[in-house]
Amino acid sequence: MLKLVTSTRNRMKALRARRDRGATAAEYALIIAVVIAAIAGLVTAFANAIGANFQQVTNLL
């Protein structure tokens, strides 16, 4: 009987460990997605600012 209880506990621990790894991978994916979105926003903002500066130079010429 003790073997059955020990075996069941070990299986439950293994299942929890697998689920934790999956959740961690999903969290990392969300963090990466947010970082990529922030970088894309910054690049777009800087591109618009640089484009406006080039347009001012073009108008002065």
C-alpha cells in the first residue's frame, strides 16, 4: 500500500512539474511579444520623426 501512495505522489509531482514548464514557456512568449511590440513602436516613432526632419531640410532647399 505504501508503494502505491509513494508512486502516486511521484506521478503527481511529475505532472505538476510538466505543467509549470509549459506555463513558464507561455510567460516567456508573452514577454517576448510585448518587447517586440515596444521595439516596433519605437522604431515607427523614430522613423516618423526622422522623416519629418528630412522633409524640413527638403523644404529649405
